[in-house]
Amino acid sequence: MAYRIRTVQANEWRTAKELTLAALTDPVAPIAFATTVQDVAGQPDSFWQERAERVSHGTFARQFIAEGPDGHWAGTVVVLVERPGDEDFFDMPVRSPQAHLVGVFVRPENRGSGLIEQLVEAGMKWAWSLAEPVVGRVRLFVHDDNRRAAAFYRRFGFVATGVTVGADREMEIARP
């Protein structure tokens, strides 16, 4: 099945919510995401509407999805652009413009189909196309117990930076 990689539209917040909740109930969610389904499941519609608005056409955030011909969303990635002076998820200062991949997810029945590569590539292409700020690298954090994800990112050209955050052993990996 051919999937189209595109950005989420603000009016698609219900489908974006469903995909996020599916990701957070995946068996690897505890080591793959910084939030839990319990943290967000009870949020009001306004939370999801505002989130979809931010990632649909925001200057510093975009959500990409893999959409099948039948309209089914099979996967997603969110790209956050971090600028010097910002603080990241771990309250650490950002020193140079970079993109941060978060919320990377492909539904179990679609894994191994190449969608993750297409989603990550689309996110990186968007980040590197920005005129301001000029993004020098794309990074993400991967739990050292999430070997499958770490192996994928290594194949995709990401390398460990040597930065490890928190007791949860989150390793920063980046692609220049």
C-alpha cells in the first residue's frame, strides 16, 4: 500500500489524538516516550486542538504522518526546532540551532514497511530547509534499552554524542 507523507492539518486534531494515544499504549512506550497515556488521555479537546494547530503550520514545530490511500494514519514523527537560549525537554540549554525528533511511532502492523525512514527523512528535510534558524543537526534521545530504535537510527546515519540524560539512561544521538 502506498502511503503519503504529509504534515498534520489543524482540523485533524481528533485523528492526531488517536494516533498519539495508540503510540502511548504501545508495549515499548515506557522506554520510547517522555510522557504516558495517563498524562494525556484525560486532556480536554482544547489541548489536542492547540497541539494540532502548533504542529500543523508552526515555525518551530511540525508533525508528519504517513497516510494510506484509505485515510488510515500508520505513523508519525514530530520535529521541534530548538534555538540557542531555549531549554530542551531535560531543562538543558540549547547551544546552537538544531532539530529534535520526538513522538516517533509506526503502528505495529506497518513496521518494517519503510515508513519510519520516510517519516524521519521528511522531518529532517523540513528542518534543514529552514532559512532561519539554520539547523546544523537533527537529534533525538533513545533509551539504551530500546535497541531496535537505536539500531534503526544508526543505520540512518545517527551517531551517539556521548550525552546521557537522567536516571532513565536516555542517550542523545544526532545526525549532522
